[in-house]
Amino acid sequence: MLTYVIKRVLQSALVLLIVGLVAFSMFRFVGDPIDNLLGQERTDADIARLRVELGLDQPFPVQYYKFLEGAVQGDFGVSYRQGRPVGEILLERAPATLELAAVSGFLAISIGIGLGVFTAIRKDGFLANAIMSISLIGVSLPTFLIGILLIYVFAVELGWLPSFGRGDVVQFGWWSTGLLTASGLKAIVLPAITLGLYQMTLIMRLVRSEMLEVLRQDYVRFARARGLKARTVNFRHALKNTLVPVITVTGLQLGSIIAFAIITETVFQWPGVGLLFINAIQFVDIPVMAAYLMLISVMFVAINLIVDLLYFAIDPRLRTDGKGAH
Amino acid sequence: MSDTLLDIEGLSVHFPTRRKLFVAVNKANLAVEPGEIHGLVGESGAGKSTIGAAVMGLLDRPGHIAEGTVRFKGEAISGRDAEGMRALRGAKISMIFQDPLTSLNPLLTVGQQLEETIQFHLKLSDADSKARAIELLDRVGIPNPSERINQYPHQFSGGMRQRVVIALALCSEPDVIIADEPTTALDVSIQAQILDLIKELARERQTGVILITHDMGVIADTTDKVTVMYQGEVVESGSTEQVLGAPQHEYTKSLIAAVPRPTLKVHRFPQLSYGGRQITFEIEDLARNWKRPEPTKSGTLLKVEGLTKTFLQSGSIIPSRRKYFTAVDQVSFDIREGEVFGIVGESGSGKSTVARMIATLYQTNGGKIFFDDREVTSLKTAKDLESYRRQIQMIFQDPFSSLNPRMRVDEIIAEPVRHHKLLEGDAIQHRVDELLERVGLGSEAGRKYPHEFSGGQRQRISIARALATQPRFLICDEPTSALDVSIQAQILNILKDLQEHLGLTMLFISHDLPVVRQMCDRVGVMRQGQMVEVDDTETLFANPQQAYTQELLSLMPRLEGLSTEGLEGEIV
């Protein structure tokens, strides 16, 4: 088990190293940053001076090493556009995105698993079939369209919820939260639903099909034959066995919730890292883009690592290293 | 009759489908007294498991009880609603399923599953239910129960798991246990232990047991009464002695006649003549066109010397820390041309691994294989290996997974011919049609897909495929273990014909000793990767030398009470 964890951590480090290389290459291959930094009236001396200042005169491996050295310490350089350290900007923006991702992830998992179990148990019921049909819409509609529809109905027509922004926030050190104020809570509803709807339907459909498979298994029939209550059979025996494949997909989906928050954040003008990234692309703000890429990949890798460790927590068969009876 | 535990009267179970009504059980009667083991026997599809599910209220939809009553201690239970049935399940009537590997939840410890059931039924405290769980595990013969209670199902062997399943069924102190094929997935020695346990429990606790099985040996050794089912109907019922010894119904007679006997060697198995399921196998026609190779000079077709196979058990970067498991350990034997050589052994003894090494499906880790006086293990060129592979063909155990479901039957049979480039053009189709005719399926079967055939028909397709390259040597790995006894008789007859008329040499692998006695000229006994004893079949069965062989033979069901009507052979 410990060897497995160490192996996985090493693999994760390798993945991050490669992503770092890609992120870093952007500095060199996506245009010359000097052009962006200096205006029209520049002299050759200015260019040479800035080149040395930014360390761009050094060979590629040295630059990469310095970039990594900085990245590990949270120093991603200075934003070309804002002139402030990228780490600082990210830290400021990250809580908004993480809160949005957490709320929509929670919605997606709780409602998705709940509906999945329901539609599996009431396989032929009218309500279950209706939910299954509606869920097709969630899978097939693009995120921005759902966002716009929600804004139209709940913000424009009904006027219940705000259509953009994060509402009032409360500051805890560097972390700002909108979950403690009424306007903040109101503001998060629509973006969270928009962002989580696709994952929710996906999780629901996955749980349903896995659950139908598990309900056919002998141990579920045997649990029923022992007279156990339907609730015990369905949740204690069946649901837990559906979780292993569900966790794999859910883990990946949580990663993409954070990564794909870009669209939702744009639609709702949510002040998170996604919106920051879109703005950075518009102004070729490469340090911000590179840092964003690194941040997202760290999250993906971390979530996958957690997923792999969760397997051990759920499935005892993985824990024994093949020492049990065959 | 007032103390009858379970009384099933005129029970019919219907499965309405879109096209027609499928009657799974038709007006069945069955009664179980306290302490009695009542066998329910029949072939697959006879409706015996459906009766068990109907009594438990566990019929899969849209199946339902259409008519008849089930009475438990005189009270009708068949009309109860779902909640009423659930209160009865487990509490008064328990069930044991066939496969101990799948009937326990892999994610909960044995103790959690036991305690949950005990608490639910007996309303005991946590500590008391744990004590009771340990007591139950001890009762069903699991050593160190207080330690093993915290283990997960995968840490138990198959036989131990079935004991856990029985302990779970006993949690609520039921009056009736329905055991659906409880020993079919187990080795013969484990089977004997489990059946002894069931007998003991029935006697001690005065529990009524319905034992559902297709195995006549289990019925003969275990049950007090027996009910025979055929296509949803009860055809005969009575005391075990009487039904097996002097069957009245034609179906029972033909079923009993198809059972391979350990003590009676027959030349051919009588075909099951009930219900018009006769098949013909035209061996003479096949023999006419069969190219027979030159016989080997030494008379030994296959010789195996010191064959060894190890599998990596746990890997490591450091070679000295790798752990290996020796599946086959220094096995030697030889097979004479034209004989059937049997290998018997329990699961995990390495018999299938030997077959796979001979078929070059596995690499050997030591030892030599000689075929027709040439060393196979040193064959270097692809051409030599291909020529060897053409001459040996395999028939596998499971007729459902050994045929590609996406290929048509004629493609399946033609594939080895095309691969070895034996024929071209129309000649291929000609050979396929001929083979299908000969194995009794008819050439039109070639246009269908495997799923349109029953298990026995599929096994005949496997035989046709194996014969397509006109091999000299046939490896049959448990060819009839997945089949009903009447179908088994058909397949065994076909194999006997192949040996006799085509001069094929066979390696016949089985765990079923009576079948081996009927089929093989010589037998090798394997245990934990080693060949324990090799001898002529009759000598080995009559006078086993090794302790392990003696033990295996002593566990073999004697079947002496079975009627011998319709059998021709010598009693040995």
C-alpha cells in the first residue's frame, strides 16, 4: 500500500514536470514577450536591458530550471498587463473559483447519486423515466446556453437572483468567501447550477447503470433472501458496490468543473481564475496563462491521487497485496 | 400431515412476455417435513430454481404466481404482499445460493454481514450479536472464528465462503432452508463436507431443506425424498430410494440412465429418448474422408518430461524479492497413439495449465514436450510450430465464452482451415457444411450466430471447429462440466466415436471421476501441481496406490442405488 502511494506520488510529480515544460514553452513560442512589454518607442538598449532583467538571455534549460524553482515557491513571475506578481493575483481570484466548483460539485454529487439510485430502484416507474428523459437535456445542452437560459428566467423575468458577479464577500485572511452573506449565496446559485448540471446528469446516469448491474448480483439477492429491509439492501449493500467506477468518473469530472469554469465564469462575470484566464488570453499575458495551466494540472493530479487512495478505502480486496486465499 | 413445514400445492409460475406466456412452473406439488432433506432435481430450464424463488417471494419480474398455494406451517403465504413476504424471508425460510464467490458482499467483512442479519432478526445488542456470529461460524466449521470474523470474503476459500453463506442463512434460526445448487461450484472433497454439514443441521435442528440440484450423486447421497421436474412439471416424486432405484416415469428413467456410473463401465451412453431429443452423429461418413497420418514409430504420440510452469505472484524491481507460484511442478507422462488419457484433480491442481502448455498457449518454465517423436519445446521456426498446432486442437469447458459471439458459425469453423491454409475457395465451405452435418446440426446452422444455440449444441460447434483441421490430437478441458447430464451423455458419445473411428488421441481433463472412468484408457491424478499417480484406469480405480488417490475415490458418489435399466456394460 505504501509503495503504491509513493509510486503514485512520483508519477504525479512526473506529470507536473511535463505540464511545467509545456507551460514554460509558451513563454518562448507564443510570441516575444518583450514586444508586448515595451511600447512602440523602444531602443535596442531597452530591449537588451529588459532581456537580461527577465533572464531571457540565458539558455533554455537554465530558464526552465528557474521557472520551476519559482513555480514551486509560488512565484510565477509578474503579469505583463497588471504589473503585479501572478501568484498574488491567483491567490486573490482562486477562492471565487474554488467556492463555485465546490458548491456545484456538491450539488452534482448529492443530487446525481440520489437521482441515480432512485431511477435504478424504480426502474420502470413513471417519475424515473421522466427524470431519465429530462437528464438527456442536461447532457446535450451546452453550458453557456443553460447559463443564458437560467439568467433569462430567474434574473431577467422573475428577478429572483442576480445575473452576474459574486455579491458581498467576507474576508478571512487571504481567503474571501461569498457563502456567508445573503447576496453572496444568492449570487452563487445560478452559476453553480450551470456548472454542475452536466456532471450531475452524467453521475446520475452512471450511478443508475452501475446500480442496475449490482442489483442483479447474487449478494444482493442473498441479502434480500435474508429478509433485510429494502433500504439496507439498496444503500448498504448495493450503493457501496457501485461507488468504485462512480468515483473514478466523478474525480475526473471535479477536475473538469474547475477547468471548465471558464465558460460559466464568463457568462456570469464571476471574478474567478477562469475569467482571469480569458482576459489573459486577450492580452497575451503569458505568465498568467502559464500559472493557470500549472494550477489546473496540480488540481487534476491531486484529485486523481485522492481517487486512487479512495479505492483502497472502499475496496478491501485491493488492500491485501494478493495475500488472501485465491 | 399437520406438522408439514412447507406445503406447495398446484403451484404455477408464469412469465408473460410480449409474444407469449412462458409457463416456468406448471401445477407443481411438493411438501417438506421437519428434518427432511427434499431433493428437487431436473435439467436446466426445468423450473426447479423458479420454485425456490417463488417460495421466497423473490421471482424476477414479470414472473408471478399464477395459481396454487404455498403454505408454511399450515398458513398460506403465497398471497402475501411484498412486505409480508419480506418478514418471512430469512426469519422462517432461508436460502443458500449456488456460487459462494458471488453471494457475499465483497466490501463488507463477514462479521458485518452476519451481525447485520442477526441484529435485524433477533434484535440483539452489538456485543451479543457478535458473540452469536462467532458461535455460528464455529458451528459451520470455520477455524478461529473470532479472528476470521473481521476478514473480508475474498480472504476465504470457496468452501469456507459457502460455510459463511450457510452461517448467514442460519442467522435467524429458520425452519426451512432452500439450497439452490449449494455445491455445484465446489470441489468434490469440499462438496462432501458441505453436504455433511447440511445433513447434520437438518437432523439436529429439525430444519426442513429443499435441495435443488442437477447432480444425481448429490441426490443419492443426501436426500430423503426427491421430486423430479421436466419442463416446468413435476414428473415423479417419492422417497429417494424408490425414485432412483425403480423410476416409474419415462423421463426419470432416461435421466438416470444418462448418469455416468463409477462402478459400471458402459460402451456407449444410452441417448435420452424422452421428448424426442435424439441426435445423430454420422461418424462413418466423416471417417471416409479423414486423412490419417502415418502412425508414430514408438507408439507414443505425446510425451511430457519434467514440465514446469511458474506464475509471478507479487512483482518487485529486485529479482530476489519476487514471489513465484509453481502451478505445475515437474510433471511427466506419455500418451500412446489412439488412447484417451485422463487427468483428474481438484481446482488449482494445475491440470488445465498442463493442457495449455501442450497447446503452446503458455510458455513452459522447464521440461520438454515431444509430439510424434519430435521435441515441440525446441521448435524454432513459425512453420514447424504452425504444423504442430494444426495437429492438436482444443475443446474448452465453457461453450458460452469459447465461441466468438460476433462471428457466424460457419466463419468460426472455417477460421482454423483458413488460418492454416488447408483448403481454398468453395472447398472451405464444403468442409464446414460437411462437419456441421456430421455433428448433427445441419449445414443451415452455419448461417446462424452462437447465441442461437443451446449449451450442448455449442459444444458440438466447438467439436466441429476442432475437427476442421483434421487433427491427430484433441485436448478436452472439462468438455462437459457446464452441461446437463443428458447433453453430457451425447457429447461423451461423440468423443468416444471420434477416438474409435478416426483414431484420434485425446487428453481428457475432468474433475468428475465417474466420467473419467467411462472415457479414459489411462489416468493421471494431479495435486497441487504434481502428478501423484499414473496408471491404467481400471487398475487405478480398483487399486489406488497413493493416499490422495484413495481419498479422492472414497469421496466419489457410489450411486449404487440407481436403476441400471437400459444400460449395457460390465459392472466392475
